[in-house]
Amino acid sequence: MRKIIKPFKYILNKLKLLILNAITKVRQSIRIQLLTTFILCAFLGLLGAKAALSFALNINQTAKIDYSQGMQEINDQAKSAADLASNDNSLEAIQQMIESENLKLEMKQSALKVIVTDENGKVLYKTKQVEEEQINLHNKIRNVMDFAINHPLYNYEIPAIKQSREEFIAFYPLTLEEKNLYFFVSGIPEGMVIASSNEGLIPLFSAIIVFTFSFFYITKRKMKQIEVLAEGVMEIAKGNLAYRIKKKGQDEIAVLTDNVNHMAEAIMTNIEMERRIEKQKNELITNVSHDLRTPLTSIMGYLRLLRDERYDTKEQYDEYLKIAFSKSEQLKNLIDDLFEYTKLTNESIILGQQEVCINELLDQLIEELIPQAEENHRTFNKNFSEERIFATLDSEKIVRVFDNLLMNAIKYSTGDGEIFVSLERKEENVQICVANESNEFTSEELMSLFDRFYKKDQSRTSVAEGSGLGLAIAKSIVELHGGKINAKYTEGMLQFNIELPITASGRNYAEAD
């Protein structure tokens, strides 16, 4: 039993899959949808025409009476009798016909009139219902011919039957026993009712109406979708780039809707980016102008004092000169930082990468900064992984990142001044963390730390004058290496986290260790 059912299940599953694929194809192609809609509407139009046809036939039905068969029977009887008489050269066959018709008349049945005349129209033989003894052959023959010309089928519509029913006359000339005779057979032919119908234009109009209505009804939803798309495009064209068109279906219109939404999103992103770049450019000009003017004003002020000899002692002269030189160095550092940041933000920059042991690089840098840390009463607390971790880096630029973070920690730490530096490997990356005690940072301030020229409110900290470009430069360098950098503030500790990818050879070194 299972062997019998199994093939049917297989065929059923295949058929189900085929139907699902067909429905998916229809949903994904507006061309197939239109073709399917047209075929369906045409089918409905044919059904409507068929339904209207039966109704139209009942309305326009007419009936007619066909006398042609009765006329043919009368003519056949006359011809048969005439042929027998001609063959026998005798009136016997005609006389038998007359007797037969007389017998029908006596039995009160429908009987034909039979007349045989000579060349002068004198009636020689006739049936009982004929009263004429003499007829006008000319008029009689003319009537026969007129009737044959004007009523070839002898058809009449039912309403005119009683008024138009006429006698049919069959005429045959005979030559019997060297005498010219005329043989007339007449009678009312039997009619046959024939019903006929004329459907007219009702089925055609019905088919057109049903097709049009069904087409508009079926395509109503699709047209609504097109209208929504057109309205959405118009809204986006007016400048409302945040407007999104609602997607419906899976066909080309749905794909077009997605594309329009993506286009609006891309345009809005580009405009926002252009605005942000323009804003950053303006801020850059403002900040650079301010930061360059501040030390330059001090330099000019002290140089002016020296030029005008407005000092009392040699010590005061040396002090003014020292301050002017310090401000000049600050100005040079600011210009160097600005130049470095501009180079790093240039997409065409090429890194001088080489394989470096991060452990040794960071350890060496900390050792170099110990004297400065001690001057500021700071100490380093290292927590490095025992394995040697290698990465392909531009060592000069990465040193600048570490140096910036460590110098910031030395300058801006609070509390007991302990600076925590950790290094560890996590999967395919190396993570470096520099943390120190600090005044509180809000989430907005943390997000702005890596912005150009950002400086925390100095009224709340002991921050010395700086360029405000150090962390922005550090972020650019880390991102150029394919890494990430972020800042967190938890439990009084400001923490900078750097994540850099390690190299394949770095992995091999770790395995060897």
C-alpha cells in the first residue's frame, strides 16, 4: 500500500512546488501579472458574453412559417401527373388525380384544385370545388409567373400569416393526342414554423463591460501602488528626503520602491555629510585662527616690550625672551599637529608598515616617559601578556598614538597619579588599554574627545594649553591601520581602548612560544 501511495505523494509534492514557483514568478514580474490579468479578464468577458447571449436570444427571438416544402409537394404532385400523362399520351393519370382530390373533398380533407383546359381556356377537366368553365389563360399564366418571381420561398412572419397566406399554382403545358392542353394544380401549401433569433450587439457590449470592469478592479491595487510611488517621488523631489515610500509586493515596482528609498537615503546622507564637512571646515578655520592668534599675540606682545626696552632688569629681559620662545614652540607644535592631521585625513597616504612586537614597542616607550611621569608625580602600572604579540604597523605613527595617550595621562591624571597600561591578545586582535584617574566626563564629552580642537572645559580641570588635535590624530592613525579606538569613563577612571589586527606571522610567533 505504501509503495502505491509513495509515487502519488511525490507527484503531489512536485505539483505543489511547481505551483508555488509559478506564484512566486507571478509576484516577482509585473509583465506576467499583466498577462495573467489580461487572460483572466478576457475569460470573464467571454463568460459575460455567453450569459448575455442567452438573454439576448430570448428578447430578439422571431418565428417564421416556411411554405416552401408545401409548395414543393404541390408542384411534385402536378409534375408527376403531367409526366405520366405525357409518357402515356393519355389523360388517365390526371383523371386519377382529379378523382383522388374529389374523394378528399368528400371526406372534408384538404384537397387541391385541378384544372385542365384547351388552348382557348375552356375547362375540360376539373375537381368539384372549381366553378369556372372558362378561364383567361393569359391572366392565369401571368399570375403563376408573378407569384413564382415575388415569392420564391413563400416565407411569412407569424403576425402576417392570416393576412398573407396565398394559394400556390403549379402550371404545366401538355400535348396529348395531338392536342395542346394546359394543366393547372393549385392549393394552399402547408407551412412549417421556423424560429430564428438575432443576438444583436448585447453580447459584445456585455463582454466589453465585463472585461473593462474586471481589468480595472484587478489592477486597482497595482495602480494604487504606482500612485503611492509617484506621490513619494514627488515628495522626495520637493526636498523631504526623510520621506520613505511603503513597499508592497515583490515585483519590479517593489524593487523600484526600494531603489527610490535607497536613493533618498543616499542623497540625505551625502547632504548631511556635506553639511558636516562644511561645518567642520568652518570650525577648523575658526579654531585654527583662534589657536594661532593666541600664542602669536603673546609673542608679539613680549617682543614689543623687548623692542621698546620696557624691562627693568636683565632677569626680566630673560623672562620675556623665555616666554616668547615658549609661545613660539607652542605655535610650531600647533602647526605641526595641524599639518600631521591634514596628511592623515588624506586618502592617498601610504603607511610605512613593518612587523613590530607590540610588547617591546610599548615597554620601550613607557621607559622613555618615566622621567616625565616622575616630574609630575605619576607612576606606571603595566599588565602585559606574557606572549609576544606581533602586528604589521607603521611604528612611527603608532608610537605617536601611544605617546599621545600616555602624555595625556601624565598631564591630566588626578588622585594618586597611577597610570594603568594593559596589553593582551583577543582572538585575531591585540588590545591596548591606557587608564588613569580623572575628573568626571559626561557621555557627550566622551563622544567629542576625538573631535578636532576639542578641549575639555578648563574651569573644571587642570588641563594645560594644548592644540586639541592629539586624540583626533590618534584616531586617524588607528583607523588607517584597520583598528578601533574609544574612550570610557567608569568609577572615576578615564579609559582609552585601542584594538589593532595582528598579522599571520604574529599568530605563528604566538604558537611557537
